[in-house]
Amino acid sequence: MVKITFNSALAQKALGKEGDGLVGDKDPETASVYNGESSTGRCLLTLLGLAFILTGLIVGGACVYRYFTPKKLYHGTMHFTELDSDSVPMYVARPPYYLPRIDEELEIHDNVAIINVPKPRFGESDPAYILHDFQRKLTAYLDLTLRSCYVIPLNTSVVMPPQDLLDLFVQLMSGSYKTYLVHEDLVVTERVDDLSKLGYYINTLCSGRDTYRMQRRSDLISIQKRSVEDCFSIRHFENKFVTITKICKA
């Protein structure tokens, strides 16, 4: 009789290999579908991430260009003389044989004109920023001496459109200009507490400052001129003549 025996270790190893094969075997079609879905998900996430990055770059680039790129400023100078009533402009210097002058800097963007009026060397006039918002049809005066803002409807019969105003300053940069002076009389009517209704640009200019609405004195029949008024004046131009704007508190 011959006794046949098996090595228990080898038997267990063989059994283990067979069991692993039974457990580890997968359906090829199921594995293919699973791998395809995983790959598609990764591609979608990658594309979504790239879209966010590109959007951020575009928006960031626009902000950098708008806020950090040096803005083009145009400098203009006008010499002016007072006119007698009902007279034709005659640009003749009178004693002491010189014409006073007004210097301004102009910046135009987004249908808005911002004029910087420095304090003149001669004559009484406050330095100011004047903002013409052609879209909202509003003008704002920021008096740099009083640190207050004054808002009035845009006078389109006096203020040139943006492109015409730009053309005027381009001409002024190439030479001097002699003109005449006209008067504008404005009266403060009420305080403005909510600046958001005035638009982004005026809101930015007047933020943190006392702001008031104004009207032309000629439009306020009920307001009588007082013997003593609290007034100041700004000499400026946004046309082919110089305007002295007198602002008084009613």
C-alpha cells in the first residue's frame, strides 16, 4: 500500500490563488463603463476649472486696465475779458493791459467729463472738480475750499458734448485762446442724503461730503435776493467761453 500525502501549505496556497481569481474577476463591460464615466467626470471638472481661471483673468485684466492704467489728461488755457452789456465780443486787453487766464485739466471716460479747476493766480475763485455726467444729465461741483458738493441738472446748451469738449481741449493744447466771460447764478435748494440716486461717478466724487441740490436763480421766482448772502464763485470753461459760476445758499 502506498500512502499519498499533500503538503498542507502548498494546498492552502493553491486554494488561495483559486479563491482570489474568483473574487477578483470582473465583468470587462462593467469595468469599461466605470472607467469611461470616471474619465468624463475628470474632463468636465478640468474644463470647469479652466473656465473659472479664464474668467478671473479677463475680469482682473479689465480692472487693472481701468483703475491702474494712467488716464489721459488734457490741459487747456483760456484768456478772457469782461464784456459790457449788449456788446459784441471784442477780445481787447484793458488796463492793466493783460487778460486773466483760466487753466483746466480734462479727463473723459464712460460718457463722463471730469474737469479739474485749480485756484487761479489772480482773482477770486475757488478751486474745484466739475463732473458732467452726460448719461444721467447731471453736473456736480466739488468745491475744494469748502469740501462740499453741489448738484444741478446738466446745462446742455452750455456744456459741449464729450467729443466736442475733447476736440476743444486738443485745440487749446496747441495754442492760447482768447475769449469772453459770462455769468451763471445758482442757488442751493436742499440737502442730498442719498447719493446712490446720483449715479456711480457723482456718488464717488461726493462721498463723505455735504451734498446739496441747486437751481438757477432765474428759475426760482419765489426766492428774493438777500442783502447779505453766503456765496462763492468758480471760474471754469466747458465751451468756447469762460463761465463764472456763483453759488449762493438761499
